[in-house]
Amino acid sequence: IRRNPGEEEFHQAVREVLDSIRPALARHPEYAEAKIIERICEPERQVIFRVPWEDDRGEVHVNRGFRVEYNSALGPYKGGLRFHPSVYLGIVKFLGFEQIFKNALTGMPIGGGKGGADFDPKGRSDREVMRFCQSFMTELYRHIGEYTDVPAGDIGVGAREIGYLFGQYKRITNRYESGVLTGKGLAYGGAQVRREATGYGSVFFAEEMLRAAGDGLDGKRVVVSGSGNVAIYAIEKVQQFGGVVVACADSSGYVVDEKGIDVEVLKQIKEVQRGPIRDYAEARRHATFVPGRRVWEVPCEVALPCATQNEVSGADAATLVANGCIAVVEGANMPTTPDGIRVFTEAGVRFAPGKAANAGGVAASALEMQQNASRDSWTFTYSEQRLQQIMQDIHARCFETAEEYGMPGNYMAGANINGFLRVAEAMLVQGLI
Ligand code: NDP
């Protein structure tokens, strides 16, 4: 804490991992001797840079850009870019730290990194977003590359932003390096199912977790927070599994639709119009909009937090439990506070941590890199099968590791230990790096 002052989210993420890998460290004294923990907590490289840009009225703005290249033991740094006014070093580091173990859990050759800027794309025109992205890439380009560091999207960074970033990278470097970014549009090197992957993947994980308990999503009443990329495709997949998503949200409040959220209407509002969630209730007259409150007060059996960090407090968790929630699957990164996790654990709620449940996004990005490297493109069906298999494998790794360490059903311990062991082993054999 003294070494990284004021970085609360980072401390929270590190504490959670270190607490749960204790049993693994006890079995592997060689890691303590090699100071793996001290090394793994320190990013390999952190870049902070100025991003000046001009709005449509000619006014100049200055934002702060970040890229934390956290760990390359398993492969090139890999992780998204977040554009949100709350972004500062502590958030980028927490996300980068989580990313190391998540990427390891996928079983794919990717290291961990994360980046972004305190830029708020909300209310900005396409031209303004383009100018911001071009300025951001004008510094970022020198740090990234197919074999070095491969950014993708995250909050506030979707296909539009990736397109502008890619265009500027190409212009500066004079290289058509498809594999330098993932989440690209299908017209220029993007992969099928990447857009859907995080949401779909978390629901594949949810189904596996419920099945392991002799249950399933079919007929379940589900509540989702957020209505962005992860939330939309989680809702779509829950419905394909026969569940009913009765509520979803954004930062302004939530909507309840007892007939089940109409995902096409939601896509139109969020992906095309970029409007607030209130517009959903206007488009579907029987739905209601509840401003300024969290969606967790809507009774459900399965909760999917898909918006942002620390969006499920201890009190929210207690409400969910009291209303009969039996499973929580994190589509977002670290959405549940430590108090919330405690409440779920004590109540016996099945809990899938983000680094396992939302790993489908980065796994599909790794598949996009494979396709770019081989100048190939796979079909939607094949790509989705690959994604499902990867999520089943991740589930099995978490499940089995938790059993092996005497904590059956503890997916958080299973995920942290399994991811950690893979990275630690690679770091050990690569010498003092
Ligand atoms: P989007 O920007 O597409 O959507 C984010 C959603 O969350 C929006 O509905 C947004 O509402 C809401 N939200 C964001 N910040 C807040 C906040 N501070 N309080 C309340 N609501 C908020 O992002 P994604 O769907 O891509 O990302 C969602 C989560 O999933 C993040 O935690 C991200 O790190 C994680 N994730 C994303 C992956 C991906 O592939 N995209 C991969 C793995 C994890 P509003 O529009 O009103 O701000």
C-alpha cells in the first residue's frame, strides 16, 4: 500500500488474489524463494501520456492516457482499453493485474496488460471520438505490436473506437498489422463472435456452474446490470438457454420488463442510437424505468453483474440473497465488493468471479489473433463452438483446482490458484525477469 498509494481498486484486487493463493504458496515454497509475489505485483512497464485533442467547436482538451504492460510470462501483453472519466492508474492496474490470471486461465499464450484514458465518450460526436482516438494512438503506437502488446476494447471502447485506433496505427506505421488490436470490425480482420464473446462466454460459464450442481439456466429468472457490450450478449445467450432476463441497467437506473428484455430493441437503443436505458421503457410500453437505483433490488434467481467494478455492495448482496438468488456470475471485472463476496459465500450462493466467467472475451481475442496470423477467418458457428469449449475448460480448471485444494465449489479460489500457478511456473523457468 505504501508503494502504490491511493490505488484502492488495485489494492483490493491484489488482496483478493493473495488471500486465496495462500494454500498454493504453502505447497510451492520455491515461489516465495524466487520472490514471485513481489515480482508479479509489479508491472513490467507502465506508460502514462498526454492526449490533447480538439472538440467540434475548436476547444482544446487534454486527457491522460495509460498503458500498463503487466506481465509477459505467457505471451504478448493482452487486455482492453477503457475510456471512462473515472480511469486513473489504480483502475488500470487493478484491471491489468486481474488480466494476468484471467489470460492464464484461458490456457492460451497471452500475457496481461490494460490501458485507457479518463476521456468520456458520452455525448461526443463521432468526429470528436475519432480525433481523440487518433491522438491517443499517436503515443500508444510506439508501445504496442502483434508480438509485444495487443490492446482490445473495454468500457467506452467498442468497434467504432477500435476502427479509429487501427486506422491511425496503420497510418503512422505504414504497416497493415492486423494482429495489433482485437475487436476489429468484420470488414478488416475482425473475428466472428468476438463482439458476443464476453457476454456469451459468461453465460456458458453460468450454465456449466449450474449444471455441475444438477441445475441449469432454463426457466430461471435473471437480472443483468449494465446494457453495454457484455450485458447485451449475456442477455441474448441467457434467452437462448431458456432463461428470462427481467431487468437490465445503465448508470442512470434500470428497466424492468416482466415479459423478458427484448434484446433487439435494446441493441437498437444502445448500439445504434447510443441512448439512455430509459428509452427502452419508452419503446416497450409495459416496461418500467426506475431512475437512480441499482438493479439488484429486482428479485431474481441468477444475477449477472455486467457493468463495472464494485457495483454489488454487501447490502446489495444481502438483498439478492433475501430475494432467493442462488447464483452470481460476474461478466464485469471485480463487480462484487469484498463484503458482497462474503455475503454470497456465507449464504451458499454459487459465485463465479469475473476472471473466470468473463474470460471468453479475451479468449475470442486470442482466436482473432490466430486468424490474423494465418490470414484466415472462421465461421460464426465454428468460433462459437471454440468459445463454448474454452469456457467449459475454464470451468473445469476452476472446479477441479478448488477440489484439489480442499475448497470444493469455491470458484474464486480455483480461478486464482489455477491462473497463478501457470504464470508462476512460467516466470520461474524464465529466470529472474
Ligand atoms: P460498455 O461500455 O459497452 O458498457 C458498460 C455498461 O456499464 C454501460 O451500460 C454503462 O452505463 C455501465 N456502466 C459503466 N460504468 C458504470 C458506472 N460507473 N456505474 C454504473 N454503470 C456503469 O462496456 P463493456 O460491456 O465492454 O464492459 C462492462 C464490464 O465488463 C467492465 O467491467 C469490463 O471491464 C468488463 N469486461 C469487458 C470485456 C469486453 O470484451 N468488452 C471483457 C471482459 C470484461 P452507461 O452507458 O450509462 O455509462
